[in-house]
Amino acid sequence: SEDGAMVIIARRRGGGVSGGILSICSPSRLFLATVAVALTIYILSVRSILQSPSSPFPANTDFDATSARSVSVSSPSSDATDGSPVVIAHAISLIKCSKGPSVTGFLDAAAVLRQSIHKNSIHYRPKDGGNPPSKYSYQMYAIVHTSCAEHAKVLERLGYEIMVRDHPVKKEDVRGEWLRNHIESENCCGSAEFIKLYAYHLTKHPIAVHWDMDVAILQPMDDLYDVMIYPSDDSRHVEAKRKIEKQHPEDPWPEKVDAFLTRDITSAKPWEKVTGVQGGFLVARPDPAVFDAYIEFIKEGNYIGGRGDGKGWGGLGYGGFQGAMAYQGTVAYYYDQLRPNTAVELNVCRWNQVAADVIWRGPDGYDKHHLQCREYPRKKLENGEPDYESNVECEDCRNTPIEAVKTVHYTACKKPWECKMANPRVPRDKRQEYRLKNLVNVTACMNLVREWFVLRREFEDALEEASNGYVKPSPRSGKFQDEYFLGYCEKDSKYIPINPPPDDFDVKKIYGV
């Protein structure tokens, strides 16, 4: 209270509580007491402003290079009602580290990914003084394969909490003979890719998002979090559902949403009922029991070789597509078959956007399916057969406006650090030439690539400021397509990497967390 503050001031001046208070009544000191009271009220007022949630300078934030746009918070909390921001786990996996340039690019990608997550969190303060774009906090995690442990230190300097893990399932653990003999041939990483499943162990958080590193977040993800955190009758839950664009808006919502995902439609075939999950993006509710369920059916190895009906996991069609034996097939099988009606499929042109063609152009099935949507038809003919001819109304992700994109995944548009234009490759099989020629809209792709380099530039500028000029940005003198690469590419395939922070650098100087 104000009285208490007055006593403290009096004690400091007079050495005793009673003497200090009595001195206020003396005419010769009345003026000093009045000044002390006014000063105390002013200090309390300033403190109140600093501690206010709306203040741009919270009391527990160190004033550093980004104090005007960073907010420190208390320890991670999964309680949406205790007044502190809910902390979302964001995890990446570092699985293969064989190629030097590739590792350099992926480590830069880890820095850019964090910058994009920060920019869409409660900790970011826009330069125009506006409110943070999100009400959610975040914590970064890196699940690092044992073979890549030497690179963990760099990720740690970027603020990632490190989890070094070996395969949770190895070849010799698989009981099914066909899977045991073929799992290590799966693109990209064989059984090592299952370390991504450790994201389900991040139980300090109500939600864990697992990302591939060739990703950038362009808009806040609050709507997804609100649906998973708040009860179904809460207005925030209801409003968030209204705004989320699902791949199939007509599908009913699950009673409880345990995951959001996207499908790898750009690799699908119109006549196949099953489409794998696009592995670059999974929003899930952490639960070690879910992890255990994955490991059990993977070890069981009930997998039939081949593609299409009767193949793959459980002989239910989850086979033959990219990643089917590993992450992309297992996640699809789990949420479709073992835990149905718990996951929501998001609009693939908005979320985890790869900006690639979703139209079938052959060469297989060209006469029957040319220009149909790659997704299996949802409408049926009177005889119950799929209505292929009406399966032509699908959004062209190649031309989705960048303003509508929530997150982008750099696959078809190529990795930004590869310094390559998104031009179609020349295939050895000339039958693929027509399909590849139409794979992407090069201009749209390169505009998405530019967004990655904008985030990289922002990170480097913040790093220079937070290090008091010690860490200089890399040269931005590259002339190769600099309207997209912003000076970071000297020529085709010649990337200029980020100058890393020193070993003792505290990333909180940039982000506040």
C-alpha cells in the first residue's frame, strides 16, 4: 500500500519507523514529506504500467536489442486459464548429416524457422507498435539423431532444447519380414525417421508441432491451438473452428481434436483411396501412450509390399507412396485406422503449402484421368463406383495468393539455400516432361522463397544488434536473382551462409525467451 511505502521511505531516512513517521509532522520537514509522497506515488504508477500486459516493456524483460518487440514469460504452462501464456512446443528433427553443404543449409533453416515462429508469437512486437500477432508462447526443441550429435551445439545456441535420440525402432526390431528387409530403403532416412515420433513425449506442453526444417510460418496458428485447448462450448473454440479452412469443409469435426495434418496430395493418384500424410507438418497432442502405440505396430511390421489396395500397413492401401514405410505412412495409418475421428485434415493450399500441381497429368492413366484432381473422388455414381469425371474441382495450389498461406514447405519450390530457381528439371523419362513442366508456378514459388530470405535477413539484423555488432550479417552482395534471394546467392547453387553466433551467445538477447 502507499502507507507501507511511506514507512519504508521514512525508515530509510530516519532509521526507525516511529521516528520516521513523526518527522513528517514537523513543520520544518513537511515539504520533504510531501515530495516523498509524490515520488512514491509516481514510482508505483510507473511500476504498474511496466507490469501491465499491454505495456511494451514488461518488468521481467531485459532491455536488449529487441526489448521493444520481445516479451519474457514465466516457465512453460499448459494451463490456459492461469493468466500466463500457454507455451506450444515446436520441434524439428536432425536425422541425416552426411553432406557438409546440406548441413549448413539445414542449420540456417533452423534459425529461420525459429525467427518465423517468434514473429508469430506473443513475444513479437511489431515495429509499428501494434499488439503481438498471437497470444501463445513457444519453446523450441531439436530431436537430434545420435549420428548428428556433433551439430547439437549449434542448435542449442539458437535456443533449441536438445534431445539426442537413436532410432526408437531398428531394423532388427521389426517382426514382419517384408518390412524388416525393406525399411532402410525408404526415402529419405529409413527407420531413423521415426525419431520424429519423440515429439509425442513433449508432455510439458499441451500441443507439440513437429516441423521439417525447410519450412516457414507466415501467419499465426492460434486458431488450431484454440480448437485443441478450449472446450467445444467455449466461444474461442467455436470461433476458431469457423475460421479454419479444412481440406474437406463438409466433413464433420471430431468431438475432440488430437491432431491437425495435411496430406501429400501432390504425390497422390486419382484412383488410389489412400493418401499419405505430408510429413513436414504435424500438430498433435503429446502423449507417451500414442508414441508407444506407434512403436508397437511398427515393430509388428504388418506391412505388405507394393502400392494400392491390399498393400502397405495392414494391407489397407498405406503403401508404395513416398515415405509410406516410415513417417508419412505411419502417421496416416495411425490417425485413419487406429485413432479415427481424432485428426483434422487442413487445406493443403493454406497449410504446409508446397505450391505444387494437384492435377493429374499422367503419364499413367492419362487417357482416363487426365486433368482430374489427384485426390480420390468423394462423389460416387449410382452404382457406387467413384465419380471420376466430376472430380475436377480442386483449388490450384500453384496460384494460391501468398496472403492466404499460413505455412510454407519448400519442396517443389526447392530449398531456399540451394540457390536454384524453381524451374522444372529435365527428366530422363521423357513421358514425365509434360507433368514436370506444369509442376509449379515459378513466379509464385520464388515469391515464397523470398519470404524465407526476408526472415533470414531479419534474424541476421537482430543478431548483429543483440551482439552489439560482434556478429556481422553475411555479405548481401550476391547478384543471382537478387529480387528473390536478396543478395544471399552468388550464383546458381552458391549460397552465402549465416555467420553463426559465438559459443557463449545467449539467444535470449534476441528473443527474450
